[in-house]
Amino acid sequence: MRHNWTETLLSYADVLIPALIFLAALAAARVTRFIFDRILKSFAARTPFRLDDLLLSILRRPMVQTVALVGTILAVRSANPPQEIRYYAESFILSLLILGWMISLVHASGLLLDQEAVRITDLTGIGRELFPMLKNLLRVVLIAAGGLLILSLWKVDISPMLASAGIAGVAVALAAKDTLANFFGGVSVFADRPYKLGDYIILDSGERGEVVDIGIRSTRIKTRDDVLISIPNSVMANAKITNESAPIPRFRIRVGVGVAYGSDVDHVERVLKEVARDCQLVLPEPEPRVRFRSFGDSALLFELLCWVEDPMFKGRAIHELNRGIYKRFAQEGIVIPYPQRDLHLVSLPTPRPPDEQ
């Protein structure tokens, strides 16, 4: 009887062994899930970082799938099917494995960039505006790599595809050279960070305004006239840019004024400082200062230097200071001269007639 059972089991060995391997793979997958859910998850919960919890939640599924699919491949091999069936079965299972890991890596890379954006910015100096583009580029690379691996599993010759892609790339580069120039100009703007959103900049062509948008193709600034100007990034990458908001947001303004010769320079300096302190837009620190710049043709030339909180207040502050200076000078009897010229008339002797000479 026992001999009959042994013979029966041996007769079904070709089926039982693959089935046992497959069941063992499923059991190992459940053990892997248990390790992730109970051991690794509890360990990650004790750390002060949140990133490890998120990565565990992302990697849990592909790791469990890997254990189950690798066991399935071993079960297929133990069944010793015909070579063609084995090839198609293993290629299909490995394709599922690559696809699962590709999706998980795309998700994990985006999560890593989102969580570590501040730290990466501090270490490398890369602007945070560049991270969406880096995330999309990394997704494309991972998807392309996964696709090539899957095609290689199915023994698809990708040489014609690469050659076609190269020809298409050259054609696109020639047809869209301006677009590509703007794209790489945007990359250099993102990487170099000559300005950021909210900064007030002045271009060498004379435009001045607040940066309201930094795109891959162009940068938009809003002028004080509430006019939106779109400038291609290829132009921005090669332009001379004056950033009035960097390295500190406060901004120093200069107000020039001339007083008549003979004025008390100490009195003029004191009045100018008082006008600056009375202006609500002027910051108390650093203190306003006055400089006696030069002797003009018709006036003593002074300059009032003071700080405002933001470059956007530049025009209003100069307006308020000019009004205050004019009123206080009138009250204090300080004369603001206008250009004067002295004309000296010289009487020349009357020439004598030729016959009298």
C-alpha cells in the first residue's frame, strides 16, 4: 500500500514540485509583507524622519511582487516545459516584474525630490523651480529604461528605433532651435538663480518690474504700469540683469537736491535727515544719511540716502521725500536755486572812419 502511494506521488512529481514551489513563493511573499508591515514599519515609526515611512509604503508592493514572481519563475523552470513555452512564460513574468519596479521607482523618485527639495537646494544651490522639470525628466528616463529592458527580454531589435530616433532628434533640433534655446536658457536660469519669484529686476534693455512667473520657455515680469512683459529665457540667460531685491530685500534710494551758495550746510543736512525720519516708508535702520556731493554751477549738490523695505516702494518713497524736502526748505528758508548765468556787457570803442585815420 505504501509502495503504491510512493509510486503515485512520483508519477505526479512533475506537477506537485512546481505547485509546491509556487505555494512556497506565495508563503514567502506573505512573510515579506509581514516583515514590511510589522517589523520595518514599526522601526521606521521610531525614527524622526518621515521619508523612510513613505519609502517603505512605496517599496512594499514591488518587494512582495518580486518574491512571488521569482518563485513563479522557479516553478515554471521546475516543470521543465518546452523551450518556447518557458521563454514566453519567463519573459511575461519578468516584464511584469520590471513594470512593477518601474512604476515604484517613478513614484519614489518624485517623492524623494518633493521631500528633499529644501535640503538639495541648500547643498547644491539649485532653485526649487527646477524640481518639477527634474521630476519629469527622471520619469522619462526611468520609463525609457524600463521599456528598453522589456523590449530586450522579448528580443526586439531596437537598433532601427534608435537610428530613427536620432534622425528625428536632428530634425526636431533644426526645426525648433529657438524653442530649444529657450529651454536650455530656462535650465540655466533655474540653475544659476539670478532672480526668483517676487524679485524686482532691471534688464539692460531698460525694463523694470516684478518677476511673477518663471517658465521653461519665458520669464514674465510685471511693470509698475501693471503691464506684463514676457521675455524668452534665451534672452534672459544672456542679458545683464540688475536684481534690486538681492541679496537682501530692502532697497536704498537716492534723492538729489541742490541749495543756493551761502546756505548753512549743517542746517541743510539736519533738515534732510528730519524729512527722511518723518517719511513712513523709510526704514529707521540703517539710519538715513546725507552726503555733500559737489559744487555745482548754480548750487551746492546734496544727496539724501535712505532705505525702504522693498524695491516696490521706491517710486512712492521718492515722491514723499521730494514733497517733504520742498515744504521743509520753504519753511526753513533754504533756497533751491535755478540755473543762473551772469552776463557781462563790455563797451567797445567806436571805430573811426577811414578818412580820419
